[in-house]
Amino acid sequence: MQININTNNHVEGSQRMKDYFKGIVADSLKRFEDKVTRVEVHVGDENSHKEGDTDKKCTIEARIAGMQPVAVTNHSNTVEKA
């Protein structure tokens, strides 16, 4: 299973952050790793430098062997919660 972490220009995509998210995704999908071929995680701050209750966005797209991709999106006040 390949896991890719992507950020927009308003979120610092440090290696530490990418490793953290890869670990969470890998642990969460461990029982499906033979069926999931790739997971794309897109993290961003939608309103840049302005504060907001739900301005952080995370979209996760899972590609499952033999099926159409499945995607989900969540908004929150921090990248980790999103």
C-alpha cells in the first residue's frame, strides 16, 4: 500500500508531519493493506493566515483494487483533527 501526503501552500509539510500521518493511515488500514493499493491524503488551510473554526481541510482518497476510488473530506480547526 502506497501512502502519499500532500499539503497546500499554507500548511508546512515537514517530514515529521508526513511520517506522523503515514503512520496513522498505515495503522488504521492495516487489515485492508492487501486490498488498498494507494492512499492520497491532501491537507490544507483554506483561508491562509486568517483564523477560523473549520478552516483546516483534510481529504483522503483510497484506491481499492478492482473498485472505484473512495474519498472523504473533513474540516476542523487543526490539521490533526481534520
